[in-house]
Amino acid sequence: MNRVYNFSAGPSVLPVSVLEKVKSEMMNYGQSGMSVMEMSHRSSVYQEIINKTEASLRDIMEIPENYKVLFLGGGASTQFAMIPMNLMKNNKIDIVNTGAWTKKAISEARRFVEVNIVASSEDENFTYIPELDNSKFSPDADYFHMATNNTIYGTRFTKIPDTKGVDIVADMSSNILSEVYDVSKFGLIFAGAQKNMGPAGVTIVIIRDDLIGHAGDGVPTMMNYKTHADKGSMFNTPPTFPIYVCGLVFEWIKSLGGVSGIQKINEEKAGILYNYLDESELFSGIVKKKDRSLMNVPFVTGDADIDAQFIKEAGKIGLINIKGHRSLGGMRASIYNAMPVDGVKTLVGFMKEFEAAR
Ligand SMILES: Cc1ncc(COP(=O)(O)O)c(C=O)c1O
């Protein structure tokens, strides 16, 4: 097995045990005589798969009964338009701007509603989480949009804001299932699968019942949450194979003690990397310490040539996809749930060697 340590920001590493299970079931799932890829989504055997995926997610996230779980296509980016289309009433939303993905959410929402930016960290290239001042919030906002973790810059909210009753919509694409969240604090949570849940192709939307069913007549059928909620995500063909793999990943999380179990492992992994960044004379983190992500860790040497050399040499020993996002340069190690502790230890070991050799 020539597996590398893949630090990609997404699509990203999956648990080996899940990939092995997929492999073992590839030709003949259960006694069906076919791969999940070949199955009708209307078959009873597939219905069992999607039911189990949903039940496992509900279990590990402790999703309350009054929330629906939707399995949709179109990527998390489609949600930037779908959310305002479905949730607008007063045609006004609040948002905290913490990076490229909230900027995209802002520009899509502006097609439909007035957007009030309550705070932004753009002044320092999104390397911190801005303080939120309650007086900037709109009491009549349809919802408050935030990204709990910012994939590119490596920041995360460590507290969920108090919006005084305004529903919170959270983009959890890059940290869903990495730490414990109380779902009841949110009106809607959405996340593309391809970082912490499974292969690209399915977007999971967790939405409180009462937010469904208010879309205007102009909203296309496929963009209406009610369409998918009423049909158990089977109005049309859902991304069947990614949903199946997500189900296996959810079971894997259960086997590690659920989300709280994996959170401890994530804190350990991030701790190993951040501790070294704090003591290194060559490498340094770029994010304000209190706002550091557990999932995406950007760092630099301060010299673009040394960064390039480091990335190249790391690649030679199977530490791959650590080049930073083009907007920041340097390096970024994405250490999602499925990145083993050993992967982070190997990376830090190599960073130490590289530093010592200079
Ligand atoms: C926080 C966040 N939101 C949204 C997206 C967009 O996801 P998709 O590519 O599934 O549309 C990404 C992708 O990296 C992301 O990191």
C-alpha cells in the first residue's frame, strides 16, 4: 500500500477502514449482486442505506426530532443561493464576513435580499475572527449567516454568537463532525461532504422544520427545501454513492467515541502542530492564536523560496498537498477527522528535520 499523508483541503483523506469496506462491498453490496453505484435509488436495499446514513448522522450529532436532514447535490456553493431563496421573509440578512466563502455567500444573497455585514476580518486578510457587536445586528433579519470554520485562512469560531433569537445559518463545510455542536442553536447547518464526511457530490443540509415551506412561487422546484424534505431526499436521484460512503464514515466516527471522541483526537493533532509552530524559529502560524482552526493550519517561513523547497521536499516523502491557498501563499496542512495522528507527527518530524538542516 503506497498511501501518502494527504493534507488536501478538499476533497480530502478518508479513513482507510472505510475505503477497505467500500472495496470489499464494491462488486456485491450485501447480497444484492451489484455495487451501490449501480443500484436504483428507489430499491429497498438503497432505501436502507440512506436511512442508515441519516440515522447515524442523527445519532452522532444528536440532531433533534424537529430537524430534517437533506442529502442534496450542487455542492455547498448552491446553498449560498438556496438559503436566501427559502428563508427570506423580511428580505434582510446579517452575516459575519470571515473569508472567501462568506464573500461568496454575500454576493449570492445580494441577488435576493439586503445584506448587512455585522463584522469583517478582511482588513487583516481574514487571519482572525472579528468581535461581534450586538448593536450591529438587525433584530428583523431573516437569519444570521456564519462559517464556523474558514478553510482557506484556518480560523474558527470558538463561540456561537448570541443573535437574540435570529436564526443562525452555519456553513460547516470544513468542520462538521470535528467538534461537538448543539444543533438546536442553529436554524440551518450545511456542509459539502468532501472534507469531513465522504466523497464530493453530496451536500448535507440540517434544517429546522418550521423553516421549510416558505419559499415563494418563483423558487424553482429543485431549489425548494420542501421538495426534498417531502420526499426524503428522493424527489430526484440523490448522490447515491457518496451518501453510502458518508454512512460508513459516520459509523467510523461512532467507533471512535462519537464526535466528542474525535474532537479529543483533533485537539491532540492540532496541538502537536501548533505547539511546534509556536516554538519553531523557521515556521510560524499566521492566525491569531485564540481563533486557530482544528482543521486547517496555514503556516509560513516568510520566504517564498524556502516555502517552495519545503513543499517539494515534503512531497518526496509522501506529505502531499500542503501548498497554501493562492491568496495566502506558504503552506496549509488540512488535518481533517480522517488524518491520523501519525500523519501530523510525521509532518512535524519532517518540519523539525528541515529546520535543523538549515
Ligand atoms: C467553508 C466552505 N464553504 C463552502 C465551500 C464550497 O463547497 P463546494 O465546493 O461543495 O461548493 C467550501 C469549499 O471548500 C468551503 O470550504
